[in-house]
Amino acid sequence: MLEKALRGGKWYWGWVFFLFTLIGIGFISYLHQFKYGLGITGMSRDVSWGLYIGQFTFLVGVAASAVVIVLPYYLHNYKVFGRITLLGEFLAVASVTMCMLFIFVDMGQPMRILNVFLYPTPSSVMFWDAIVLSGYLFLNLLVGWTVLGAERKGISPPGWIKPFIILAIAWAPSIHIVTAFLYQGLPGRHLWLTAVMAARFLASAFSSGPALIIILAMIVRKFTKFDPGREAIQALGRIITYFMIVNVLLFAFELFTAFYSKIPGHMHPFQYLYGGLYGYGKLLVPMWISIILAVVALILLINPNTRRNETTLAIAALATFFSLWVDKGFGLVVGGFIPNPFEKITEYWPTLPESLIALGIWAGGFLILTVLYKIAITVKEETA
Amino acid sequence: MGISRREFLKVAGLSAIAGVGGSWVLSIPAKRDAEAYEFLRHPKALTAKKWGMVVDLRRFKTQEDYRKVIEACHNIHNVPQFDNPKHEIKWIWTDTFKHAFPGQEHKYIMEKLEHKPFLLLCNHCENPPCVRVCPTKATFKSKDGGIIMQDPHRCIGCRFCMAGCPYGARSFNWRDPRPFVKKINPGYPLRTIGVVEKCTFCEERLARGLIPACVEASNGGLIFGDLGDPDSEVRTALRANYTIRRKSELGTEPSVFYIIEI
């Protein structure tokens, strides 16, 4: 089926070329980092994880969110999603690949990364994260490819794939819960040490992921003959609405716990992120943009008229996606390190090479997504 | 009598499998690595149930007293000195009470305590979060004495231990440390780019019968010994003085104690 990705028009090749350019720039920047060390990034002794781990965390959520399409379709026979399950599964494949690349570029000794499997350590959440992520990648690739292959031949998918589909559904939340456990079990980091972390991760994932799928579905409809269907997009809009409300509520619960208890350690990271602390406030602008985008998204999503209108729904989806991209892909990780264990502040901001590497990985993910979507859509166009 | 092509391939294939499989079987005993405990112990090696330290700040009076201790450690362990504070690597260092014991300070604290530098280092916790989170067992608790060790050759540089440590005891090699070590001590391995490092209670010295370098340079200000032995010097000091530990509420059970009396 791969040959279908090799035939395309001017726009398709232009886009692929553009992605390859970004990948190339990112790769060259990575070679520089490989030689010099992670010192070329904005990270430090105090803020020892930054953009890379943030993006990894955010993208695990996007990957897990495929379940909100696959579950209603397979378990509740919700036919409307039948046309877009593949979009969800292939988005999961691209996202998990990006996650793995973000982890890889964050390693100080990347050539030793297989030590995680050579010296398996069940007490380490990172060991489990490596296992659930690779398992999830395998499941989605297997399911997506098999279902698409059957579709191409005009037959229904083989029976043996069903258990894998069910397994993938159960597996999806696990990747994000385990990722939350990377953070929420650490004793000295107040921002992360909260039981609602995993719950909030799932809520933000199930709003940011489908938001991206709405945007992708609209792009696909504009550029190809394949129509994911208005009702599918509307259903995703309702899903985002509920999960975004839950996400914002969970965030408000965190604020209440911190500021009503008035325990300094709990308040400090929030004060730093949203109000500045001890005169430091480098993250204020992005964090407030995130809040404003969340408010805009909620207004457009909760109001039925703006949710039903596809233009305003698209704006709401973009606002949701970028709000959570900043919040989870940046603020959450950096905020956990500020103040440091000595109640001092070292600030963080990504450097140019660090940003170019991150951009290169996103381009790589989008290249995988483009190729997989191109194949899926060509098959759908041919069989339609 | 000839042999057909098919038979030849059969025999050749089987021999290949037998050959590869056989050499694999033979290689098992040879490839097994020796465990650390199988090495012979140095006759003078110091041993303990649980190593611990008491910091007696009454003995630290001048800046020089602190400098001697810090330099003794950093010089023998080839700890690099970076200009950029973000890349800083430190095994033992000082900070004020407020930063060493956040949450314990108050507005009316005695002035002497407020400005007194406290020596900080890895706490060698009995219940170490860094060991729990490490995905490769590159950081581990030694069987002899419960020292929290760091294997710079296994570390993948994921820095999960740095997020896990509530004491900020761990440093990462953000860049090649070699040009930043003033005088390299050939007796101790220099770390490479991309790995985490920290104090190891001079495990390499204990193995040769020597006390930690900082203790040796401290003129009695750092008391080191076996917490498991009621008659040890540390236990005697702990019995005789009021001591506190950093963030003991986290349940990590630090093995470094501070005498509060100045």
C-alpha cells in the first residue's frame, strides 16, 4: 500500500519537501547537540527537563486520544466514527513516534538508551512508560494497517484483529496514566505531587487530541475527495467540550487546594507561572495566552450555536489545542522545577537549536502522518 | 555416490545451526560477569551497616574552613568548575539555613543561624527516590553500607533522578567536563558528557581503608561512621546533640544530620 504515498500533486510534494527541510534543519541541530551536549539547550541543573520532555508529555496525550474515536465505534457501534477511526489510529502512530524521538533527543547518552531494556527496572515508571509506549505504537500500526488493507480489498477486517482492537482501547489510557505517574510520584516537587495529575492528563488529552483530529479532518476534506462527515466532526466537538470543561475544573481544583490551604510549597509554582515569584516571571506571557485561549475555547464550545458552526468550531479546536500545548507541553514541566529544592529560582527558556530540534521532530511526525493519511485517503477514494 | 543439492543444503543448514547454537551454549559460563561481591576486599577496607554523617557547624568558623572541605572533595573527584551557573556541578557546597531547610525558617530567627553557611551534600537516604526512579539501575544502593552509588557508564542521562531527588544533590554533565577540570587526578575516573554525578561518600576511599576526603579535611567538623553501630562516633554525636535532617517529612530517611547549636 505504501506506493500510494508516492503519487501526489504539486501541493502534496510541496508539503513533503517543506517537512523534509524542517527535518533536515532539526537533524543538523541535533548533530550539534550530540557533539556539544545538552548544554546547548536552555535546561540547567535546576530546570533539568524542558521543552523536549514537555512535548513528549503533551504528545502522549494526543496519541492516547485516538481512543475517544475507536471506543465509541467498536464498543458502542457508533457508525458515524467509522470513517475517521483510521485518522485517529494513524495520528496515534505519528504521535507515539514523536514521543519516542523527543525522549531520544533528551537523553544525555542516547547510544545507551537500550539499557532501559538490558537492565529492566520495574520500580522505575520510565521503564513502564517505555513498555506501554512501544506496545501502543505496535497495536495502532497493526490495527490501522490491517483494517485499511481489508478496506482496500473491499472485505471486512479479519476476525483475529478484534482482540487487538479491544486491547488497544484498554491500552490507550494506560500510556497517559503511566506518563502522569512519571511526575505525580516524586516527593519533592509540589506542582506534580497531586493525585489528580493522571485524571487531568486524561482530560486534557481527550480534549487536545480530538481538537487536532477536527482540524485534520477539515484539512483532509478541503484537499481530498474524502469527507469524514459533518456529524463525526460535530460529535468530536461535543467530546472536546466535555473534556475541556473537566480539564479546566481539575485545574481550578488544584488552585483551590493550593491557595485555600495557603501552604507555600503548593502555591509557589502557581504563583511563578501565573503571577511571577520573587521578581521572576519569564513564563507569564505564554501561561496567560494559554488561559485566554482556554476561555475562548470554552465560550465557543459551550455555546451550541458556535459549536455547530464549523468556522467557530475550527477556531475553538485550534484554541483548545494551543492552550493545552502551552500548558502541558511547556508550563507543567518547567513549573515543576520552579522554585528548586532550595526555594530558589532558576528560569528556563528554550534556545534556538533546542527549538529547531523540537520543530524537526514535529515535522517528522507530520511526515509520518501525511504518508499514512495519504495512503488511507487514497484507499478510501478508490473504494468509495 | 553423489549428494543431491537438497541434501547438501540440509546438512549444511543443520551444521550451521549446531555450530551457532553450540558456541552459544559454550559461551554462557565465559560471558557471565563477575559480581561486585566476588572481588576480594582490601584488608583495610572500612565497612558499615549504614554509613552516616553528622555535620557539626560549631567547628566551621571561617570561610577557609568550608573551602578546605569543598576543595578536598572536588579536587580528588575531578569535579569541573563551569563559568555558567546553569551547568554547575557540585558534590558538596554551602547554602544558608533558609535554603538548606526551606519551611523551617522564620522572621525572627537568630541572626547567627540566619547567616551561617550549611554544608550540603547527597543525603544517602535509606529510602532514596533517585534509586526508585532510575530506569537502568545506574544509581543504586550499595549492599555494603547503604551508599547511594552512581554508575557513570550505565547512566543514560535521562535525569529522572534529578527530578526525583528532593535535595538538589545531583548534577548533570551538560557539556564535556574535561576542559573545566583544573588539575586532573588520574586516580579517579573523569565523567563524560551526558551523565549524572554526585557525592558517593568516597566509596573508593572507604574500600581502601580511608575516611571520606571531606571528613579528613574538616578538622572534626564532619563526623562520619556507622549508623548501625551504637558505639560509633556518629551515634555518640547523635546521642549527645540535638540534630535535624533536611526534609525528613518526605520519608526518605536521610543519613546526614545537622547539629543545631552554634
